[in-house]
Amino acid sequence: MLAFDIVTIFPEFFQGPFDFGIIRRGREKGLVSIRIHDLRDSAPDRHRTVDDRPFGGGEGMVFKPEPIFRSVEAARKTAQAEVVVLSAAGRRFNQAEALRLSRAEQVILVCGRYEGIDERVIEHLATAEISIGDFIVSGGEIAAVVVVDAVTRYVPGVVGKEESILQDSFSDPAAETQLVEHPHYTRPAEFRGWKVPEILISGDHEAVREWRHEAALRKTERNRPDLLEKL
């Protein structure tokens, strides 16, 4: 079983996101467990203070180290647990990282917020600092849902047809060049005058395979040209 522990100041945020799709399936099968920890429960004072102003001045507030250390250390089940800080300053999350985390026994996700987290958490407690993209969201809670979903897909037995994972975009983390997935079509074969490419209904499986590869290249060039720089 892969155990997720999520440290947050908004535990109510997670009432719902994990009750659908493959995450729910993984939990029902006993392959994935998720525990939510209120960071304020680990605050050392009666006011449940978890943040303070940054040294050196500046706007905003910064999460204090002590509550995070206390919360993570209480949640940790194994010395090999992955402790992941979700932060806009982290390295970009990708499929290879999802696969790596899926092999852990426990993944502890620390949801950043405000101006950030005391750097001593990142330097001395975290095993990774991750960002889900080059944009800003209001907090790490949204990122935590993304990470849990992406990692859960790799847990053996969660996805019914595991071979389908291999066909997803970015499905091979070791590939030299990643492509977005090829276009998909379904019935009807003609809709408002727009027809499905003839090759897809030809019955020629080798031709379909070649078409899909070429179509994936074209779609990658259109939507993600940065992925083709290695070619």
C-alpha cells in the first residue's frame, strides 16, 4: 500500500477530491491510503500560530519551521518516507517524478501557502521540492490533488487496464523525446460535415499506428514545440 499524508492549514479542502475516479478506486482496493493533517494542530502555542513575517522584511507571511517539523515527524511511518514540499519555487513535476514517488511506501505532501515556507524545512526535512507548473495558484492544496492523482495511476492494481497507462501522453519517463498523445475520434464517423480520418476506419492496424505517431508529432509541434527541441 502507498500511504499519502497531506499537511495543510485547510483540511476541509480535501473533502471530496479523493472520492472520485482512480483515487477512490485505489482506496477502495486498499492499495492507497490518504490521511489529512491540520498543520495548526502542531503549532506550539495556544493561538495555533503557524506563520510569521519574513526576516529581512518584505510583504506576506512565511510558514514557521517548528509546526511543519512536528507535523511531518508525527505522520512519518518510515525513515524512507518521501517528504515533498509543494512550492512554486520547486522543480517541475513530471511523469518521471510521479513514477518515482509511486515506488515509495509513504509520501508526505506539505502544502505551501502565502509567501512560502521557512527554507530550513526544505533543506533539512524535505526530500523534494516540487512545482506543478510555471504559474501561481493560491496554495499547495490544489497541487497536492494533482500529485496524488498522477502518482496513484502508477500504483499496481489501481488502473483496470494497466497497459492504457503506457499510451498516455508522457507515458515513458525514460524516452528521449516526449510527445503529447495523438488525437482521438469516436462515433459518429461524420459529425456536422467533419469526417473521421479514413485511415482510422480502414482496418489497417499498421497504417493506423503510423498515422497516430505522425499525428502525435504534429500535435506536439502545435501545442508543445518545446518538447521537440531534443529532436
